[in-house]
Amino acid sequence: GESVGLHLPTLSVQEGDNSIINCAYSNSASDYFIWYKQESGKGPQFIIDIRSNMDKRQGQRVTVLLNKTVKHLSLQIAATQPGDSAVYFCAEKGGGKLIFGQGTELSVKP
Amino acid sequence: GAVVSQHPSWVICKSGTSVKIECRSLDFQATTMFWYRQFPKQSLMLMATSNEGSKATYEQGVEKDKFLINHASLTLSTLTVTSAHPEDSSFYICSARSSGRAGETQYFGPGTRLLVL
């Protein structure tokens, strides 16, 4: 299938710092992108989305940036908290299907 | 918010047996449901897309005769792992997309952990 799995990269941050998680997507025709948070043993949880006609979107403590030129997506989490510790996946929508990126494991140190 | 449930949440079975996993959209009608598989420390891999009342569309490399998908109603899809083997042990996650909403958001179930002995 698509999005062949790789072992997850990890990001470790201090509580209160800002976190930036990056993602490279594959399909230049994708027009919708979503960030998901997945805690251990649970399904993905929607965080924020962005359409391809935008380059930035802000939510509560989170910001998503989209750079279509280099097919790059990032998730910024402000004032990271221990409860933010999880695996974060970007996903791109193309052809009616949602395809997940490899994910990043975020670890927040108190 | 929209809720998607899965049953069972975990299952242990013997090699060679078949296992059925249910996915339900609890408060909305889902014309399209998706099944994903996730191995430890890896990403979600799309297995198949199912539309209510029609045959599922499988991703390349996914055996349709091994992973039987039925989407008989707008709130229920089932995945049956036939003749399960230890390599089928994984975390299976379903997702549902509503026909009545904006049509973009996919809501995910909590996952089903399958262990084949």
C-alpha cells in the first residue's frame, strides 16, 4: 500500500517550549491536509486542517503552515505541555483517500 | 462531534481462524468507510475504501480474499481477517466520512488490536 511505514523519528522538548513538527508530502495534486495526534493504543485524533489555497491556519495553541512549492507541511505547538506527548501524523488527501505520512513522536519533558 | 466505534477493542485468536471487526458511526451516516492497518512504531497504511452498498476498493498489495470488507449499511462496516496468521497481528483502525457534513473530515475509531498466536 501507500505510505510505506518507517520507524518514527522523535522530537523531545521541554515543557513550555514551542514544538515544530515537520512533514513532507508526496502528491502535488493533494488539496487538503490534516494533522492528527495519536496517543498510545488509540485512534488518530483530529488537530487542525488546511486547504491547498492557504499557507497558514491557526487554532488553539497550534498553527499549521503549508509550503506547496516544496511540498512541506509543519505543525507548531505553542507552550508544549506533557499532555501533548503523542505521535503526530500529517495526512494528505488526494483522489478521495487520506494518506498518512510517517509520523513524529513528541516527548515533552517536565 | 462525530463518534466512530470499533468492536472488539482487542482480540486474540489462534492461527487459521477468522476474526471479524466491526466499525460503526454512532451519530452520523457514513457513505464511505476506510480501513487502515498500523504496525508498531509505524504509520497508518490504508488497506481499503468501502462505499455503502458496493464492493470495497483495495489498495495495492492488500489481498481482498484475505481481508473481507462489508459495508451493508450507512452506519456499519465490517472487516474480516480470514485464516489469520501471526503476521496479521496489528492494530486495525477504521475511519468514516459523513455524507451530510462538509464531506472532508474523516472520523477515526479507537482501533482494534489483533494478536494471532
